[in-house]
Amino acid sequence: MSGTRSASTRAPATEARLNGAALVVCSYGSGDRALHGRLQALGGRSGFRETVAATLFGTPRIEEVVATVHGSPIVVVPLFMAKGVTYEALRDRLAGLSCSDRIVLCPELGSHPGLAPSVAAYGWRELQRLGWRAEETGLLLVGHGSRRHPASGRATARLASEIGNLALFADTAAAFLEEQPTVQEALHSCATERVLAIGCFAEAGKHATRDVPRGLLESGRTAAYSGPIGACDWIDALVLDQAAEGLRRNPRHDGLGV
């Protein structure tokens, strides 16, 4: 993830434009009610005129939400980890709306340059809670991966590489549900006695809450699972930062832009 932008840093010019804008945070739509409730609660501290949550495939759908907001521009933050198939589907659907000239499509959550240090700090806190020493523990980032679009796997692998460069853990690796290495393969290759796994998922859907724990259990290794990063409230600051970045990149809001 390139760039020097840090979390929750907005330019004054961008701040001044928030009052009239609408923020729409769009997730895939896995039925994560806790996530939707938290995103809706962003409204009181986002600075936007209105803040609403939408989904690409669940309820409420992005088209329905965009049709009801009154602010302009409509700033859409994709709660996705990669600019892959899902991101492209969102962009295509927004482009087909009659109000597309009011929409600013922001960078996806996974591209935020502050994500790697945020995930690393989260992993460190989890190890403190477990009573495990970071220098003796491997960190495994588990992403979805995709046979249809390489961006999904690349995003998780890049995140693992950036966290590995911080040298906080004995080892840092990536694993995938639909690519190799699988969770079991990655764990078998890890030389540390203990492994902390973090789900690179923006929602607590079945992949994050069922498939990853199953893979860890089937590996037979000593491993703890922190759950998906989308369940963490520190994600909210990155969401707001991506919204500000979208406005910065597209100051005239004359189309999707990003």
C-alpha cells in the first residue's frame, strides 16, 4: 500500500466540504448486523451531513440507499479489502445510476496505507491479552483470495509483507480460502510453536467466522484466532480517512472519479 497518508488525517479544505455531503459505507452484505449498527453510529462524529450503511448484495442495497440520501456529493467508501471483482461490480452499478454525477467512489479500505501498522498493533494487543510473546509467535493473515481476480490475494500478501517489515513478530505469512497456500499449508510451514491468525475480512460473514476457525482447527497447530478486522472499531477511523481521500482526489465531484 503506497503513500504516506496516515489514519484520520484530513486536509482543511476537505473538512469544509463534509457538511453538505453524504457518506455511504458499502459492504458486501454478509448479514453482519453489528457492523451495520457501528457504521450507522459513525454519523455523529463523521462530519458529514448524513451517514448511512449499504450493501452490494444484502439489505439495504446500494441503489436503494443512494436514492434516499440528500447530501451532495455522495461519498461511497467500499468496505472491501481489494480492488477486485466486488469493487468492480460496485463501480459498474454506481455508474448506471441517474445520480452518478453526484457520486464519489473512494479507495477501498484495504488500500489505506495505515492499515498495516493498525493490524500489527491490533495483533500485538491480542498477544498481550493471550500472554504470548510476539518475538516467539507467528502472525498469519487469512484472506479470501480469488480464482477470478488476482487483486484479492495480492492485497493480503502485500499486507503480510508490510507487517513483516515491521519485525514485530517471529514470522508473518498470508493464507487464503480460495488460493494457495491454504490455512493448513501456511500453518504447517510456520516454524513457531504458536500462531496468531487474523482474518482479513471487512465483515463477520461465514468465511471469517466459520471457514477460518475450521482451517485452524484442522491444522492441529497451536493457534489463536482474533476474528475479522472488520469487527474492530479502529477500522472506523480508516473508513473516514478513505472518504476524505476520495474527496481530495475528486475535488469537483463530477463523477465516480476513483
